[in-house]
Amino acid sequence: MPVDRPLSDDRVTILLASYRGAAFIGAQLDSIAAQSHRDWRLIVSDDNSDDGTREIVADFAASRPGDQVQLTRGPGRGATQNFLHLLSLAPEGMVAFCDQDDVWFPDKLARAVAALSVQDGPAHYAARTVITDAALVPVTESRHFRRPLGFRNALVQAIMAGNTSVFNAPAAAILRRCIGPAQHQDIPSHDWWAYQVMAGAGAALIHDPRPALFYRQHARSEMGRNDTLRAMSQRAGMLLAGDYGGWLAANHAALEAVRSELRAENRAILDHLGAALHQAGPGAALTLARAGLYRQTRAGTAAFYAAALMGRLRQCGPRRLIR
């Protein structure tokens, strides 16, 4: 059952999915405690960690007032399903996704709340990050996206990073209504799905060019950085190898089940994608071009359409996300 409703419009419920995170989760919890925006509540869903993660969270919860921190058991089906489970537990109000191994800047929540507070309708906030090594030594900043955010991009690319994402109350309510099909379809990524639902529903999409956290890279990272030459080469290779089609099909099915949440023009775009997934070669590429789908770079868009021309979007592959 969902936890109690928040006490104020500015309260943010932080959703943290954990699994064997003992090495780094303490630093993340400390950064949450140090937020300049003080009105927050934390729900940690742990997927049966056996390394002391639960004990670290329990100790942190005991140090906080009242029931500010709640620890629950996850579904044991990976990070994406754990985040969807967390969404189902969240009360009404603003919601923030949180990864176990990052470190938030002190104003991370305050900046998100300020950006969302001026929006009348549903809104989704995300930000850039400072990419670091395992010891939190900065390496570079994440990419700044220059093409427009929107449904035509969201259908084919995940760019609203989950570890920075915050949703206002109307946006979080939409996501909660859409959870069931996403769980059933075993979607590849909760943040890609959230971007798709938000864009499809016509939510305001805010991408802060200022970094909001340290994005720690280490051997057990659930999702590594995607801006290196090696990562870009692997991404193009998986597109052309056919791994991509299964992800598109799962996402399409999850969205199709909640199409009533989407704007009419976006339902039409979704229909184009659905048709293309059942077409081969030039027909698929033409259908996608008519829908105006695009990735954030020319090279990425070219690789996407090349995959369509080669019939690769019809093929299912392993559930490993590319961005």
C-alpha cells in the first residue's frame, strides 16, 4: 500500500532502488540528508542485498526523525522493476528518482522544486551530471542536448536521466496510472519509459544545463556513461545488430496500453512506430520518417534509420539499454 500522503505541496518523495550497494550508498544517503530543500521523504526498495546495504539504510532511517525514511523489500527483478515498484508506493506529490551510488549536490532538490513550481500542468525535470570515477574524481560532464525534447525523440532515445529526474504532482500521478503495462511488458528502462510517458502526455520537459550530482562510474554501475567513442561504437553496433527492436516493441506495447493518457497527435506518432515495427526495410524507414522520429545527433539518427532500412528494428535482442 502507498505510504501516507505528504504534508505539504513542496515535499518530495525520493525513490531509491538498491541492490548490493553497501560500498557507496552511505555517501548518497549523506548527500540526501544535506539537501538545502529540507522537505523530503525517502523510500528505499532493496532487492535482497546480502552485503550490508539494508543495514546501512536501516541505520540511516534510525537517525532521521519520525518516518522520514522507509525501507521496503523490492520485487527482485532488476532495477527497472524496482523503480516501478517504488512508484506504486509513492504518495501524492512530487517524486524524485535516486540511484544508490551517486552523490547529490546540496541544491539538487531545491533547483528541481523551483523549476517545477512555476508549472501549472505536469512537468518532468532532469539535469546534467558530473561524471566521476569510483573515487568521485571528476572526469567530464554529461552531454548537453541541443535538439528539442519531445515525443518524437523520446520514442527512440532515453535522454532524461533517471538519476536526476524529478516529477511534479500531476506528472507523478500520470506515471502511477501507467505503471501496470510497463511492469507487464518488462520495459528495458524506467527513465526511458518515464520520458516517453511524460512527452506523450504533453508534460513540460525541463533539462537543466547545470549539473546536479556526481554520477559515479564503477565496475558494478547499472548503466555506464554513453559519451565515449567506445560506448558510441557499441551503441551503433547494437542498433545494427538488431538488439534495439525488442526494446522498441516493449516500450510501444506499454504505451499502447495507456494511449488514453497521450495527446491525440502523439497517439498518431505512436501508431506510426507500431506500423514500422511490423514492416521491413524501406517501408519501415519511410513510416518512421513520416512520423519525424529523431535522435539527438545526426550520426545517431542516421544509424537509427540505417537499422530500419536493414530490417533490424523487427528483431528482438537482449534487454540491455542503449541511449
